Amino acid sequence: MLINTKKNTCFGNSLFFFVYQAISLRLCLVISFGLIIAGCAGNKTEVPVTSTDTTTTKGATDPLPSWNDGQTKTAITQFVERVTKAGGADFIAEKDRIATFDNDGTLWSEQPLYFQFIFMLDRVKAMAPQHPEWKTKEPYKTLLKGDVKAVLAGGEKTLGPLLLATHTGMTESQFKSTVKDWISNATHPTKKKKYTDLVFQPMLELLTYLRSNGFKTFIVSGGEISFMRAWAEDVYGIPPYQVIGTEFKLKYDVKNDTAVVERLPAINHVDDGPGKPVGIQWNIGMKPIFAAGNSDGDYEMLRYVTNGTGPRMGIIVHHTDSTREWSYDRKSSIGKLERGLDDAAKYGWVLIDMQKDWKIIYPFEKK
Amino acid sequence: MLINTKKNTCFGNSLFFFVYQAISLRLCLVISFGLIIAGCAGNKTEVPVTSTDTTTTKGATDPLPSWNDGQTKTAITQFVERVTKAGGADFIAEKDRIATFDNDGTLWSEQPLYFQFIFMLDRVKAMAPQHPEWKTKEPYKTLLKGDVKAVLAGGEKTLGPLLLATHTGMTESQFKSTVKDWISNATHPTKKKKYTDLVFQPMLELLTYLRSNGFKTFIVSGGEISFMRAWAEDVYGIPPYQVIGTEFKLKYDVKNDTAVVERLPAINHVDDGPGKPVGIQWNIGMKPIFAAGNSDGDYEMLRYVTNGTGPRMGIIVHHTDSTREWSYDRKSSIGKLERGLDDAAKYGWVLIDMQKDWKIIYPFEKK
């Protein structure tokens, strides 16, 4: 009785976010899902190497070669120079140089829908032979018939069971293997590239640039934490213990004399919106001085990180490039950016115009 | 409905642990609490500097000078040499060298009761002037009269409100300031030293030795996470984002245009016993290869970390020194060690005999 004052909020937030996500996915899926279903049968090839390094030597060359010169690039480099200038008024000790990055839409693409959702749908198909009962059980039945639109339109009632069936009920090491296998093989429905090819080259450079200036770089994402950890170190140079995300409840167990951690069918933390400052406090325990996001799910993180004494920087990746990537903001069902655009000037957040500020979008465009 | 399968476990574990802790405290308090009440009025002096460094240069000198030569010391140094020998059969890449340490009883003393509990009792006294209603309200009334024994004998019903009243209902930054102020001033009731003077010199050397060999060192403790983070970097050289502990629920809020994270009166995670492998998975996301503990609250962490392929090491600090520290194990109400002693040989865990293996216990004994 004493310590359960907030009992009912334990899952209330989770439900809210999943219902919200489900509803906001609808419009997008009406247009794009045929493509996804057709395009998700990947063939086995080598994992793309888009890894950043973790060296700490400063080069004399441009640390951000894929960024066009201009106000945005200058704002970033001037901020880093200010906080690293020994003896300067804005110097920040290395141990306090914490930078947090959203993942979907900030470090890699997120259209036509979150890549983790595509993983989820692929997993239902892959798992179906072991679940003959799904042929007659909803929402699996409808999904396996190919009517993804109907499944996603069903909101929490249909998406919830799919998420739990594909993301829980196994050990952490089993889930990691499954994600590694999928990410090594699956291809994006329209870009026809591996998902890890669809990371943003300018952001890889920014991660390396910050690290080479003594920053610790963290991911703070609404995506599921173990899904990201399975490949984030290879792709971004960010180790598992610097990845924060939405978490399931877990349980320690010993099975056949083997100690395991099992993934339970219940959400522990939704790392989105106001959940991001909470995830930052639980996992980092310090307020970062730099944050990067792209959607209103990052609003509270940007507000939290850029509010306080001393130099602070918030940047927003604005998806403005319908030719090389996608163009979307206020009206989008995925990665909606409205409050961020309205308040960027007020809070001094730097808007990155992808079309104007970035020479290339993806690593495979490098010449 | 979908994602609340485990709803009732959300606080069940917490209650169990607090009831357990409360009951096990009784015996100890009967004997020792008079001393504590008398001894907790600290006077302002300088914070003791017992900090370890984080340099990565290997020295030719003994890295563990406070450890007596013998099987225990050799087991540790041989393990480190095995996993760091490039080209060796047991070589482990630097990124996979993760070591986890319990705090209470492993890195600092924990008698006559957990130092965080002494903080809690001190806080009730310090906060009393702002809470005139406590004069007539239990359990505050009894505690403020000086009958600590009765309060702790009341178990969860009395300890729960005290914990919540002193640890929640403020922002994270306010709580951090409070802990920093207390830890800088309070003194141990019998040792008459600052609590941060009561860290184990041999373990400080072990932390530094592991870090100088490419390990990342984490705390994984049943203690409250923000309580430890307030001083762990100064004392152990372990940054906040490498401290894992019991967590309260948190809430993001903006008050007077200031973005804050508030501490709510509800437990989110109890990082003890089977909660330790869960805390490790959530916060580190990899299985460590080295773990150190001292009580049965560390049993599952030791079991989890030392179970698997490749070289792994588990060590247990056995409190055997009634002269220089305290001597206790199977029958102790604080830091009970029974399963660990029974199974150490079976699982290859190295027992550290404090009396025999350590030249000195505390940094202030250095000559």
C-alpha cells in the first residue's frame, strides 16, 4: 500500500503510446504497405559496414565533410569549440560532455514506417509455421492473409499482441540473435537497401566528431532497446550500455543449469516524449549538454537538455528532401514534427534542413 | 489489457524486499541503534578524497599493493592477464570487458546498518521542523522520540513511509544536493569517520587495476541509484551512467519554465537478488565477465555473470575481520552470506578473506 501510489500509471502510459502509434500509422500504411509486404523477403548478403570509429585523435581535415558549409554546420562546430576550449568561459569538463541522439528519423530513416515495425511484421510471417493456431486467430489471421492495413487500423487491440508475440517470450540472447539475423538480411521495400545502409552519413560524422572531442554519445529512442543494441555498436560505434530505449519487463531464471534473462510480455518503460528525460535520468543520471532529435517525440528531451546553465545545444533533423530521402513534418503520421518547428526559435534549437545542409544522405552515396 | 499481464508484480517485489530488509534489520538495531542516534550529528569538514583515477597506463609496480600475496591475489591477476593477452586463447576484446561491483559490503562497509538507512533516519530528523504534523503522526512520532528500534521493528508499515518521505517528492537535482550535503558532513557512529572514508582500499585498487586493463567498471547495487551517483564518481571513479541501483518512478515536468525530473513515491525496480541480472540487462545490455559481491543479494548476479562460455570470474568479499572491520556471514541480519558460501566452490567463485587477504581495509590506514 505504501509504495504503490502510482500503480495505475505503470501501464497506462504504455497503452497510450501504443494506441497513439497505431492510430498515427494508418494513413501511411494505406499508401505504402503493399510495397512493404512485397519487399521484405531479403536475400543473404554481407552486412554493410557503415561503422564509425571511436578514435580520439583530432584531424586537421574537415570533421563534417558531408555537411555543406553554412549556419547549421557553423553552429555545431562553434558549440563544440566553445565547450572544449580549455580556459574558456564555456569550457565543460570531459566527464560532463554527454550527447543524446534519437534514433528513428535522426540517425536512420523511418519511412514508410519504423523499421522495427517492419521487423515485427516479418517476424509474424517467419514464426507462423510454428503457430498453426494463428491461421484462425486474430490479428494473425488477417495479417497472414496479407491485409496489413486492417491489422494496423485495429490499433492497440491488434498491434499489442503482435508486438508481444514477436518481441517477448524468449531470452535476451535469443532475441538478439533474431534481430541480428533479420538486420543482416532484410531489405527496405522501396530503397532496396539493407536497413543499416539507411543511416545518415552526416550524423555518423557528427557522432565521431563529438566523440573525438571527448563527448559520450548515447541513443535515447522510442525504439525497443534490445532491437537497437543488436547492431548499434557496429553501425554507430555506440556500445550497448549507451543505448536507451523502450523496455519490456524482464525476469532472471535458471534453465537447465543456464542463467538467463527472459523477456516478459509487459512494458516497463516507454522511452518517448516525456519518457525520454526519465530514461535519461535512470540510465545516464546526468543532464546532457547536447541533444539531437527529429520529431515531437523528442520535444521533451530537447527541452530538458537545453534548459539550464552553461552552454547547451539542441538540433532537429528536418526531413525536407523528398528526392534523396523523404519530406515530411507537421502532417506526417510517422515522425510528426509540429511543436518542434513552432518552438525551435524560442528555445534556440538548430533546424537541420536535410535538403540544404547535407551533401549526401546515406553512406552509399559517398564518392 | 494486452500489456499488463504482470501488473501485480510491479510492486510486489518491492514490498517483499522492503519487508525483508525491515525484518532483517531488527536484530542489529537492538544492539547498535543507540550509538547511531548519538553519532549522526556531523560537523562540517572537508570531503575526504579517496578517489581512484581513470588512467589507462599500465605501471610496472604492483597494481594491488594492499592485497597480500597469495591465492586470492594471484587468481585475480591471472584472470586479468588471461583476458588481456593479445593472441591468447582467452583473449577478450576490450569492448567486452565489463565488470560489475555490488556496493554495500563490497566497496564500502555496511555495518551496523546500510549507510543509506542512516541517511534516511538523519533526514527524518532534519526535515521534522518543516513537518510539525510528524509530532503526532506515526511512524515519525516514535522515531523523533528516539525509539528507532520500535520503528524498524514495524517493518514495511513504518519503514515504507520513512523511505518515501525522505527519498521522493523532490526533483533529482534537489535530492542529489541533499545527499552530497549529508555525505560531506555525516560521520559513522562507531568508526567516527566520514562514510566515504569507509571504502575498501583493496577494492579501490582493484577498480583501478581493471580499468587500466580496459575494463568498464559498473556498480550494481541494491542501494538507491541517485544516492550512490551523488558521490560514486569522486570516490570510486565510476561515472553516474555506470551506476545501477534500486530506482524510484520518475516524472518529467516543467515548473516555472524549468524542465525537471521529479522523484515519485513508487519503486520502479529493486536491484537486489534476481533483480541484479535484470538491472544489468536494462542498463548494460551485455553479460559482464567479472562480478564482485559480498552477500546473498549478489548470488544471482554472480551466477549470471560466471555462467557462460569464455573466461569469467566471480569474487566474494567475506567479512572475516572483527578487529579492523566487522566479522559476519551466515547469521547476519545485514549482508547475510549463506548461499554464496555454500556454492562458491561449485561455481568457482573466489572468496576474499578480508582478515587474511587485505593488508589494510580503509584508505586512512595507508602509511
